[in-house]
Amino acid sequence: MTPLIAAAVLLAAVTHAAWNAIAHGIKDQLVAFTLVGGGGAVCGALIAAFAPLPAAGAWPFLTASVAVHLAYMYLLMKSFTLGDFGQVYPIARGVAPMVVTLLAAVFVGEVPDALQTAGVAVASAGLAGAALWGMRGRRKDWPAVGAAVGTGLTIAAYTVIDGVGVRASGSALGYVAWLLLIQGTLLVGCSLTVRRGALVAQLRPVAARGLFGGVLSVSAYGLVLWAQTRGELAPIAALRETSIIAGAVIGAVFFKERLGRGRIVAALVVVAGIGLMFHA
């Protein structure tokens, strides 16, 4: 992983945490994700007008990715409805790296060496510590944890699907454009079906904020897909999940959620794991 790839993934991590925080801050989660998806669809349409069409071999992966992304959006909405941002966001992001490592080894043939495996494991342990710190077994947290874990599994699935699909597409820009256009259009269509005529009035008060979240979402995932055309999936997935550090800080500063010593220590463990991955 070159410094340029690492910088792109770290920027994507911070940007991803920011758009998730914007979505969490809108009380009506269906409205929030409709705006994020709609903003993504508009950006996708603009990019698709100028980017090359993805190659034929990429479309099965693109279609599968749209389905998984819609499941991801639904589970993320449930997570944000049930739990605190600083709790569910780290869990959702922290589940993915180890699962991506396994899937990439089985389906893509990217078998990590010992130091890379250790780095992903240590980083994941730090992510889990940041996620679970402060729960103390409270029963009311477990439905949120379940939704967040499900979100993490969908993240792992679409990371591998898109990692293969974007390499087959011949154009990372074209792939991400059509992914965002199709997924965003379907999400808006589902919302219109559920809310019908009331949706437009519900969107209007938070439209600017939600659409900005959509632009951030496009930027974050575009950077990751570009990185996946130039590096191995597992280390990129693990580095990307440092967004949980940004998420914990955002939760503390903007949502007045407790940060605490435990999450600071967990963040240092994440950094140690990343160091192992780069050393490898």
C-alpha cells in the first residue's frame, strides 16, 4: 500500500464518518437515507455522463452490489434508530476487516502473510474494544448491536464484491457512477412507495443537509474503489475502518456521547495494527 493509497483511504474514512453523522443527526432515518441516496444518484448520473460505461464482466458484480448496498442502508437505518452513534458506528465498521480478509482469501486469492494477518487481527481487536467499551451488558443495547453487526457483514460483502467488480469494469469512475445511480434511484423509489405524497414535505426541512451527506458518501466510496484497483482488499478494508476513530470523536463533540479512556486505548491498538499491516 503506497502513501497515496493510504492517504486516499484515510480521507475516505473521515468523509464516511462525516456523512454517517449527518444521517444520524436527522431524526427521521428514512428521510435521511432518501436524501443521501438521492444525492448519490444525482452525482452518479453526472459522473456517468462523462465516465466510460463499465465493461460487461463488471455488471453481475454491480447488480449484486446494489442489492447488498440496499440491505446495508436498511440495517444502518435500524442501527441509528436503536443506538447511539458512537456505539453502533464502530461496531458496524469494526466487523468488516476480519470478514473481508477471509472472503478475499477464499474468493479473490489474496492470502495475507503472517504479519498482515496479525495487523488486521490487532486492528480489529482495537475496533471491537472501541465499539463495546461502556456497554456493560445493558440489555437495551443488544438490538442495536445486532443491527450493527448485520450492517458490518453487509459492508464486508459489498467490499469484496466491489473490489472484484471495479477491477473488471475497466473504469473505477464508471463503476461507482452506475452503482450510485441505480442504488440511489431504487432507494428513492422505495421511500416514495412507503411515504407516498407526504415524502416531499418531510424532505424539505433537511434537504440541504441530507444532500450534502450524499455528496460526502459519493466522495468516500469513490476514493475506496479507486484504492481497491491499486491495492489488496484486506489491508484497505482495515485501514478504512479507522473511520471509527473519527466517528467516536464526532459522537463525543456533536452528539455529547461519552468518549472515555477505554476508546482512546482502543484507538491506539488500531494504530498498532495498522503499523503491522504497513510493515508487512
